[in-house]
Amino acid sequence: MINFPLKSISALILLTIFNNSSLYAQERYKITYDYKTEQITYLSLDKNNIVKDTLAQPKLKRNSLVELQLKNVNPFAVKVETNVKEENLIQAGQGFNFSSLLGGINSFTGNNLNLNTANLPDTGLFSSDKGTRGIDAAQNAVEDINTTMTTIDALKTTLLS
């Protein structure tokens, strides 16, 4: 018979309880729509599907469980279809770069600064090709540094003006 210390058994029990509680970590919502009055109600549910709260401005989290309920609908007159649509809040390529910063400055000040931000590159400003070696790579790196320094100087003079 193997003897386990009491600490390891209690740690195992706590780990099991934690894992079981994480199964119910998803948020649950119920959306009711009254077809006759066109009223939408958003409800927050607990793990037993009992209403916890009525939401005025709901913000549903990703991977939440959502139940839809239709009221006052004649199934012979209306065909109901459900569509799921996900929306990416962050578009690809919206990272920080100098053209977005200068464009933001230009939008704050209007056209008074007369910045030409349309010709600035969006990507690859601070990086060169990965895995390149030799004289060409060193020359490209020097050109990248020169371009970066020129852009930084232009930004500095823009911010100081």
C-alpha cells in the first residue's frame, strides 16, 4: 500500500474542484424577442439557467452560451432562420506604424501641417528579411536604419512644430 502525504491529497482535491468549477465558467445569456411588439430583452443566466439580471446594454463575451427565444410568432406565416455572425474588432494590419501616427496627427490638426503621409510604407519599416546573411543583408540593414532615422527625424520635427 502506498502512503500519500496529506498535503498532496488535499492539493489533488483542490485541483479537481477547480477544474470542475472551470467547466461552468462560460457566461450564459438569453435573448427574448416578441414578434408582436418588436421588443428585445437581454437576460443574464446562472449555471442553472435561472435569470440573474436583465441587461440594458449587453456585451456578449466570445464563446458564451446564448439562447434565443421568440414570442408571438405564427410558425405557419413566418419562417424563422438563425444566422451567426462574428465580427473582428481588430482588423489585420492595424498595428503601430509611423504612417498611422502621422495620419492621426494630420486628422487632429486638419491640413494645416501639410503632411504627406500617403507615401509612407505601412509594413516592414523596422525589419528586414529574416534569415538573410552577407553583404546584401548588411547593406539592406543600413538602408533600413537610414530610412528609419529619416522617418524619426520627420516625426520629431512634426511633433515640435
